[in-house]
Amino acid sequence: MFGIELTPEHELDRLVDLGVAAESAGYDAVFATCHYNNRDPWSFLSRLATETETVRLGPGVVNPLETHPVTIASRVATLDEVSDGRGLFGIGPGDPSTLRNLGLSDERGLRPVLEAFRAARRLWDGDRIDHEGTFEADAAGLNYRPPQGSDLPVFVGGEGPHMCRMAAKHADGLLFNGSHPADLRWARERVAEGLAERSDSRGRFRLLAYASISIAEDAAAARAAARPAVAFITAGAAPPVLDRHGIDAGTANAIGGHISAGEFSTAFDAVTPAMIDAFCIAGTPADVTERAEAILEYADGIVVGSPLGPDLEAAVDLAAEAIRDVVHRSSGSAPE
């Protein structure tokens, strides 16, 4: 799969235009990030569904803490309906920096994610559910079924070892927040552990590199544009990931504190070249192609993630030209 992440930090008309351009450029999927401080991703995805014909659409990723999981299941089902069966469900534990603003950071974890998408599958099949766990439900059900039913693909967003194994065991794919071959190699090993316990009935599983990419003809401009995204990634990175790249945990925590406090310029200025190298594919089209080829030794596809580049419109096409054919050759398949 070759996808792209669009962040609703921009006016929705522009985002829809970017999504339409992504379909024309040959992307298989468009994911919308889900943060309370940006525009509503469901409004964006629904509008994009009516303006596109083939590209698959989904949250990338929604968390089950801010909104009740049954409500999320209905929103995904509605997106699948309005897009004529092109829906995807990206779900994860949520961004710690923004969840801290809502008093929810301590509730992050694997269990809420697993319980939420398992419940969604039952709801999409027309079941009424009772649940008592990380959320409560009493004979909850939907009055309609999405076109794909419980076959609607579920992609878990995460980077910790337990989340990687859980995704491989129970979901249809993993959106692994990684841009470096060393991280994808590690993720592939964790996925293999989960696949060893996967039921044959679950079908195909895909490990996707949900990679931060900043592309431009000017390498310096691409690296400068990467700073905001890298700040967020660094702040949310698990200690083993920071250790893998030799990044100081105290500095990463300080960046997260600045983000939570709304001190974005300070957070972005604290990003180092080593952080950019570890957490973003930033540079010219040739640079991006080279790194993508290395990542695809371990991943089954790539999602081109924020910031995309200093010029969003140009970056959509540049990234497609740099990566699309590499992804499809690596997977040995035509576009999805």
C-alpha cells in the first residue's frame, strides 16, 4: 500500500484539493490525523469521499479515549458508506502530548485499542454488544451496516513492542510510526512474533511504515520544514526508540512539555539534526527514494506522513514520483 497522511491543520477546502491531487498522483489511501486542536478529521474525510472515486480513506489514527468506541465505530461505518466501501480504520493509543491537555495521558495503552476495534467489528456485523472494560456498553448497536461489514480493514497505529505484536495477532495491519530502516527492522521482528499467534482466518497482514517525510528539490528547505513534525515524534517516542538513535530522553521530554504548553517555537528549535535523521525522511527526491528502498526491505508499504515538505502541493507529487513505483515493485502488486 502507498498512502499519504493529510493533517487538518489547514483549511478544509485546501485539504480536499490535496486529497484529490493525491488520488490523481496514484496514492492508494489517504489518512487524516486526529488531534483535538486541529480541524475535525471526519468532516474532511467525508468531504473527500464525495470528491474522489478510488482512493481509500480513514483516520490515521483516532484514539478510543476522547470519544466512546461505539461512536467511533459508527463514524468509521458512515465513512465507509459515503465512500462506497473505501473506508479504513486507523486506531491507536493517541498522542501523549495532546492527550496530556485533556487529562487522558495516563489512560493510554494497548487494551483500550484492542477492545475498541474488536467491538467495532461486531457492530459492523450487526451485533448488539454488552461490554465492561476500558469502556462500557449495554446492548449498543448500529442501525445500519457499512458496505464492507466486519471486513473493513483495521490498522493499528503504534510503535511499542506489545502494540506491534497485538496488531499482528488481531488487526489487518500496523501503521508503524517510523522513518528509519533500523526501526522498521525491529518492528518486523515484533510483527513476526505476533503473526506466530495469528489465526489463519484473519487473512493478510501488512506492516506499513507511517513515515514522516519532507521532500523538496532543496534539501535544506526540506530539512527545515521537518522540524515541527519531528518535534512531535520525538516527544512521543518510547525510551527504547530514543536509545536506539542515541537521543537524550530528557531533551525529548522537554520538547513534549513545550508542545503541551503551546510553546511550539521553543519545541521546534530544540530539534537536532540527529532527530531529523532518526525520525524523518528529509531531503531531495533522490534522498527520499534511497531511504524508501531501505525501509521496504522490512515494510509492506509506506504512508507519506507530515510534514510532506515546505510546499504541500508540490510535495504530494514529488513524493509520489519518488516512492510510488518503488512501493509497488517491492510488494509485487499493482496499486490497490
